[in-house]
Amino acid sequence: MPLNPRITDWHGKRVWLVGASTGIGRAVAALLHARGAQVCVSARQQGLLDAFVREHPGSQALALDVTDAQATASAAQQLLQGGPLDLVLYCAGYYRPMVADALDLPELLQHQRVNVAGALHVLAAVVPALLQSASAGRAPHLSLVASVAGWRGLPQSLAYGHTKAALINLAENLFLDLRPKGVGVSLVNPGFVDTPLTAQNQFTMPSLITPEQAALAIVRGWERGAFESHFPKRFTGVLRFMRCLPYRWYFPLVHRFTGL
């Protein structure tokens, strides 16, 4: 039984994708545009957003720094003036590999500002409108992109992993609060996807997939009415198993398999 209403017809759906100038967000925006959705993409880099709009006629771009709460609220208000939103996807992310013996406090805090505080700014800006839309009989949906790095501790993920763990917990709480009131809530936990963020990694990434493959998996999750989507299964399935292991087994296995 699906935990959310299935979204199978995207024609005319108003979708706001935050963090959609590159990578997974851009690929999801392109896929939904191809399926007939009215897409608005947001990110900091106006040039990349403008390029998306040129390539996808009828789409809209709103440049936005999610660390600025007022700017986020203003962008949401501007969008909502055009009508209710059917889906909001938060996929903005910041990542720098980090280990504890090279701890960088400004970088740690930047991860918090983008990955966590930015999501909270978007929630504060859209949740009241989504609830109002649900009370009017629509079926709005809110989706957060976290990461399998949030499941358990992983090497070089000191700055990144805990912010994604926070998003996982946040999505779970949002589901408990909002789903009974008619708002769908979902969580996306990608494995390794070939994006500008993962290009920083200095190790071989297992089961690496393209942003387009990730986008298809995300949309299929919404179509199934799933709460959580994780992919690719050949990689995330192993991590889900390891997630259940006691620490005395988990830590040695991580060191053995990663060599880190």
C-alpha cells in the first residue's frame, strides 16, 4: 500500500525545484518538463538557470540563495501568486570531503547553512501554502533529497553526512505531521551520482549512475507513492544491510571495503 498519493499525470502540475541548476535537480526538472509539468527551477547561478529555460520553453527560473531566509520567502511568494504548487523538491546541496584531522569549521557551518538551514527556509516558505492547498482538496507533495551518507557514518563525510542524517529525520517528522493533513512527503536517498559535487571525490565510486538515471528513479518513486526512494539498489541494498549491523561489525567492514 503506497504511503503517498501516486503522481502519475504530470501535465499542468506546478513544480518548484530548489537546487536545480546542475546534477540531479536539473535532470528531474528536465524530465518533468518533458512530461508536461510547469517547472520552475531555482539556484544561485542565474546563467545556468537561464540556459535551462532556453532549452526548456515554458519553464521558469528564479535565482535564489537558500541560505537567505527572506529571499527564499520572497521567491515562494512570487511563485504562489501564480497559483498553488503541486510539488516542491529541495535538492540544493553542498559537499566537501572532510576528515576529523583536517577539520574546517567554516566549511562545516557552510554544509549546515545549505543542506539543513536552506531546507528549513524553504519549508517555512511553502508548508502553510501546501496545507492550505490540501484543505482545498488538492494533493500537494513535498520532497527532500538527502543521501545514503545520512544512514550511517562513512569516511570523508564528516561535514556532509550529519547534515543528510538531519534531512532524513526531518522528512520522517514531516511525514508524520503533514501526511494526515493531505500533504504528501517523500525522501530521496541517492547513492553515487555523477554530478559536480561527487566529482570532488578522490576514490572510485561504486555503482556510479548518471543524473538522468537518478531523476528517473525519483519520478518512479513519486509514481509509486513511495515515502523513500534509494538508488541504485545494487549499492544501496548493501548499505541498508550494513545499516542494521552492530557497530563492532560495521566499523571494521567500512574500513575494509573503502580502504579508508
